[in-house]
Amino acid sequence: MSKALIILRHEFLQTLKKKSFLLTTLALPLLAFLALGIYQLVESRTAPALPEEMNMGYVDATGLLDDHQEQGLVLFIPYETESQARTALLQGDIDEYFVIPDNYIETGLIIRYAEEAGPRTSPAIVQMVDFLRLNLASGDLEPAIMERVNRPAILESYHLDEQGEVVPARDEIADMLLPFILAMVFYFALFFSAGFLFQSVTEEKENRILEVLVSSVNTRQLLAGKILGLGAAGLLQVAVWLVSLFLLTRAAAMSIPALEGITLPASLLAWAVVYFVLGYILFAGLYTTVGSITPTAREAQSLSTIFVLPVAVPLFVWVYIMENPAAALTRALTLFPLTSPMTAMMRLPGETMHVWEIALSLIILLFSVGLILWSAAKIFRIYMLMYGKRPAFREIIRNVRSE
């Protein structure tokens, strides 16, 4: 086991030193932050303008907002009660209204109501923020007031149906965006990690370095060290990307409203680690098998597309998966081992996976991982030192059975 740990440490450190690993780990977050910076720069040079005059009602439970009611083309109209404001909205006297709770100074929460679900930011909202800031700044600036002046509103939006019933506003963009982003992060991390193992096995076999390695370590230790070492590097890569994703969404939420609803709960991150580890080991075993039976790295690369294409299927049908979580195709992709990790990453953020689906998918995935590793270890031991023509499928099955 000590030899496997030595190989693990060697593979992990060697992977960290590779330019390709550093490039893929750091380039994606840096490019994302660069794109955000360019977007914010362009947005800052585009001043929003109100298309027309509008009336905005408000109910102030704090008693602080009694001045500066004309802001550009927006007129802010006070109401004593929320029911009065709602009646005015339904009658068309105002375009929308917002409620300032009595604990507004402590929380910054503003509740907005409108007849139609609209964007979470607009020129009117900008005027509302100015209205709040000017009223707050006109009094004594205590620390709590100063904090609220700096960040006047944490907006919570609702819209009303035709009967005047409150309908919570769902941020559909955020609901669709987070699963897709997580799936893409998972996809790249999975194939970069398994790809480094694939490259290591094929190149060492083609260059006959494996002949030297197996003279001092058995094949099980060699394979275990490689899989675990490169898997640890993959987990580090995933951690860097997830931290960068969290920081990026927080920075971008100020200028891209759709990102405000994106959160990364600890439970979701825990499931992501579980599915990544199992998915990585599964593809590491498959890639090891392909690398062992092919005589050259180029031939191994072309043969590996057999496994690459099925994994990408959830990305092609991600909209269908999000809109039809109970469909037969969605559940089939959730349970099929090659597509299970990717599909799970799409469904878990929206909490559309039942407990039985999670349990069954993990059981099938664990069984598949065990079977693939058992087969990969045997094939690796039989064919790693064989050169020349690639063996036929029947020959491989016969040799594995007789091993």
C-alpha cells in the first residue's frame, strides 16, 4: 500500500505542475471574471432612461419616507395600509407599489408588488433606490441609517393575478442557469481529470515506461495510485471552479439580476462531490481499459469517443430535463451510469430528484464502478505490456474470464 501512496503523491504533484492543468484550472475563472468586467464596463456607460411617466405607491411602516416623492418621471404616492395600495394597483391608479416593513432599517428588505412579473431591475427601481437613499440621508445618520443609505433595498418581488392574489415571482432564468452551469463545470472537470489518467496510461505504454514501473510495483498498486492521485487533482480543480463560481455570481449579481437567485447550498456541494468521485472513478476505469488495449495514443483517443458522446447527452437535452423532471427519458438518464452524474447535477439544484431516485442512481453507479474497476484491473494487468494489434472484443472477454 505504501507504494500506491508514493504513486498517488507523484501523480498528484506531477499533474499540478502540468501547464495544461494550470491553464484549464485558472483560465476558465479568469476568462469569466474578464467577461464580467467587460460587461459591467459597457453597462456603466449606458445610462438607463425611463420610457414614460409612472406612479409608484408605497406603504411606509417606518415613518421615515415622507419627502422627495418626485424622482424624475416617477411619482411616489404614500398609502396608509397595504390594502389601499393593492386596491389602487388593481384599479390602475398606480403601476406598482412596494412595502417598507417596520424592521427595514435592520434588514433592508423591500417587498414589491405588480400586476405582471417583470424584471428585478429597471429604471423605475433605480428611482426607488434614489427615493429611499434621499429620505434616509435627510435625517440623523446613525450607524444603522448609514448602513441602509449605502444599501437602501434588498428587493423581494411579487406579482398579482387577476383576482388580486399574490403570486411569488420565480426567477426562471436562475432556475435554469444554475443546473446548466453546474453540469458544465462537472463535465469539464470529469473529463479533464479522467483525461489526464488516460493520457498518462497511453503515453507510458507507448513509450514503454510501464515496463520499468511494473518491475518495482504490482499492477494493482500502480493503477490505484494513478486513479487516486489524478482524482485528487480533479477534486482540487472542482473546488477552485466552485469557489470561483460563487465569487463570480456574487460579483455579477449587482449588474445581472438573473444571478441574484443563484445559491450553492452545502448539501448540493456534498452531492456534487459524491457524484464527481463516482463518475470520475467510472470513467477512469473505462479510460484505463481503452488505454491498455490500444497500441498507440492516437488510436486510444479515437476509441474513447464511445464513452464521451453518451456523457454529453444531458447537455443536449438539458432544457427538456429541467421542464420534464418526471419524464421517462429524464429518469432513464438519471439511472444510466454514463449519464447519471451529469443528469443529477442538473436536477439536484431544483430539488426535482426524489430520494428513491438518488438512492437507486447511486446504487447503480456504485455497482458499475465496482464492475468497471474489476474489469479494468484485469485488462490492465493482461494487456499493458502487449504491443502491436489491438485485441478483438471476444478475445478480451475470454482473457478476463480465464484470468
